[in-house]
Amino acid sequence: MFEVERDVVRIGIAAATNKAQEMDFFIPLESLSTSASCGIISDSRLDLLLVSGATPQQIDMITTACGAVGCIVLFVGNPSNDDEVVWNVIGNVKGKLDSYEMPNNIGIADIRLLADEADYLLAFDDEASLFQFLETTPAEQHSGGIYLASGRVTFEAFTGMNERIDALISPCAYLVSSFYSAATSECSVIIGVRIAK
């Protein structure tokens, strides 16, 4: 048998939590509040940094630091400012990308496209709150999304979710979806949102 050699992608999470002590490439958010931010991100050699709960000052510092070393950065929030939801979602996205689990159809390019097309990113870890948001905001404001289903979901339910999301977001929006067997929530969704002009 041939062995496929994979590029190692280094994915970090920055958040204000103490839940991640054993997580690879976890960076406490407070350590990215100073001029040392660039050195911390550079030393970690990250390809992607998922950030939850950053202040405007931290966003500026992290954006500059990541830009200097070519690291993609996503600042993820939640309509209810629920940090637990954001933590669940970014943890599951990192887990999926780290696992190379089949179907292996979500990658860094999808994350970059989502970030590039959106003014801000919102996380949802249950179907009810996702659809409440999608149904109450104009479709043209949804620039795209990533949907990870729990590995316990049936293929029929997975297909139905994709169809429901597709029906509510813009026809021009980018949507990528997959399963993640070790998911810690009902689903993990990041929706890109454009600010209405």
C-alpha cells in the first residue's frame, strides 16, 4: 500500500477560557493583548488561528500579528454573545481539521474563503438558534457558511439540514458541509455575514 503524505496544518485557538489546558496550540487570549502578540503567533508557526471573545484592541493586534506571518485568522462571535457556543464550534472545527477524518472535504482554503467574504462570523451549536438567525436576517447578508454535523446524525438528516440552510442563505453564498464524529454539540456552524450597505 502507498502511504499518502499529508501537509501538517497547525491550527490554534485563542480564547478567554481555562478549558483548553491540554489542547494543542491553545493561546490564552490575554497573552495576545501586548506587543508580544506577533512573537507568540510567529513562534507557534500557525497556519490558522480561531479567536473567540477578543476586544477591538486585541483584534487589531492579532490581525497585525497574523498578517505579518501569513496566518489566517477568524474572529468568531455569537448573536447572543454566548462564549460557550463559540468555544464548542471553534473546538469542533479545529478537531475536524486536525483529524483528517473522512469525508475529508473541509480545509484551510474553505476557512480562508469564508473569512475573506464576510464582515463578521457567527457561530451556532444547535439547529434552533441557527434557523432563528437565518430566518430573521436577509439572505443577501449571508455570505457563506461551514456546517459540521455530529457523527451521530443520519445521512437523511444531514441532507435535510443542508437543504434547509441552502434555502435560507443567498444563492451566491458559499456553503461547505461535513460530518465530525467527535463533535461536542448538536451541530457546529459558522455563518459569514456581510454588513448591510
